Amino acid sequence: MGCLACTSGQAFAQQSRASEASNWEIEVHAGGSIAGKPTDAKTTMPAAAEPFTTVNGQPSRYVSSWYLSNGATLLNENLAALAANNPTIPRSGRITPLDPVLTGAAARSSDAGSFGFRVGRRLTPRFTVELNVDYAHSTFDLVESALNDIEASRASFTSAFNGALVAVNPLGFQNKVVLSSNEFDEGSGGQVVATGALSVKLRRGGALVPYVTGGLGGVFNRGSTPSVTLRGNYSFLWIAGEPVNESDTVTVRWVRPDHALVGLIGGGFTYDLSRRHGFRVDLRLHVRPNAVDTEISARPAVTTGTPALTLASNITPSVQFSNTGSAATRSTLSGPAITAFRTREGSGVQIDTALTVGYFWRF
């Protein structure tokens, strides 16, 4: 029995010495990547709307969109005043603003399977330098809470404007139509992570060898990022057929850089099946800057028509509708267009976790 143990120990020693005589190592591996949550961001919203006085002497503000920020606040204040001043009118719904989507962490890289290769060069019996390249089919997607918030905002537009139009004319309009829709452009593509690292063996002898590793590299994003467009519209005819038709279009995009610096720390173990080949289990943390931003664009549109018409709700604050095209009698929905305004700028770091199992050859 003692002799058998001696023979086994000599075999492992010979295997270890043979492994150390091989300076190069090539590995293929597969596994999975878990995307981390961003740690910080700077948020801001478009500037406050410009105040004005409606044709019936009530205060109002020009807005660029009803779906967010100042526009949603004005409309909800108008609806609250309507319910408070006229109890015979049923309480109307309120518009749900997009603000939590615009300022929150609404998009992130998805968890995904990965595969790649590794090339290592032994420097000493304990130290090895390596090049590691991995590809993961990780798309950039909206989180579930953001999808729910977007749908809530879309759906609330219809009920809110049905209430707002009651404030202007409790008797109702001809051919009144209120619509709200959204259109998603989903993210696509994947991610390549290429790193150089130094691995340090924690023991030299035996078939099972644990190690730690650290290094630097880059992450390269491929494909497109998601976006969503919300379109609201209301139209009606007044007593003598005066037409009102106003549209509210908002597009939200999530953007990230094509590439970024990444640092790594990790460890694992190798198990030699022979002096020339074996397998590896490797766990790594990829630390990179959080550079995901949220952009918004808004395009209000008011259609002119004849006969000319300007009307407003007789409550404070008021909402004014107009088809004249005149600067003196503009619609409330005639604020300046918003183009690629960044409501959230990513900062801090994001830490992704990668676990792989590989097979290697030494030569």
C-alpha cells in the first residue's frame, strides 16, 4: 500500500514537472455571463415650461409633451382642478408621466451564454500571462419595471385627455377621437470581451492547481440599443365644424459606447488529465465604467385649419387648444421641440460575472 502511494506521488511529480516544461497553453471554453447593475448616474429633466395667459384669462404653460415632466404636471393639475370645481363631473384619470423611465436604470445588458478561447505563456513555475477573448450573445434590453411604466403612461393618455376635453366643453364635441400608442425597437447584437491577464498559481504540485488572476482589457458592444416611441393624438370638431387636431410624439433611446475599458479579477483551478491536457473552471469579475445614457426627443404638432378656433378650460391652471397658427393664440402643446436631451447619464461602475469551463492543451 505504501509502495502504491509512493508510485502515485512520483507520477504526479513527474506530471507536474512535465507540465512546467511546456511553456504554451491553448484553451477553448464556454459558460455564462451575468450582467451587473449600474451603481450611479446623473439625472436631469428638460427646463420648465414658459408660462402664458389663455384667451379666457387663465394661467397656462407651453409644453413640449404631455407624457413627461412639466406637461404631465400641468395636465394633472388641470384635471385635479376640474374634479374639485365641478363635483357633477366624474373624476377622470391622470396621466402617468414617463419620468421614472427617463431617470431610472431602465435598460441593462442581458444575462447570456458565452464561449471563447485563451492563450497562455508560462513565465515561471507560478506566473503565466494570458490573452482571453469571449463572445456573449448579450443584448441590451429594457427591464420589466420600465416596460410597465411605459405602458401605464401610454394607457393613461387616453383617459386623461377624455377628462381634459370635458373641462373645455362638458356637453361634448363632434367626432372626438383620443388615441395613444407605442412602438418598440428592441436591442440586438452581442458583446466581445478581450483581456490580458497575469495568473498566479497558489500551489505547484499535484493535478489540481488553484490560481488567482487579474488584468485589463476592453469590452466591445455590437448591435443596436432599444428605443420606444409614444404617439398621442386628440382631434374634435367645435360647434361650427372648427377642427382641432394636435399630436404628441416622444422617443426615448438608450445609448452606450461601442467600447469601454474593463478590469478583471478572479480565480479558479485547473485539473490535469495528463501532462499535456486538462480542464479549467474559471470565475471572473469584469469591472467597467457605467456609461449607459437615456436620451429623449419630443415633437409636438398642432394642425392649423379653418374656421379658426382657440378655446381653453375655464379653470386654473388651464389647457388651451388652437388651430390658428398665430403666436398670440398658440396651443398649450406648442413648446419647443426636444432633440436628444440626456435625462440620465451613467456614472460609477458596473460589475459583470463570468463563469466558464474549458479544455486546454499544453505544448
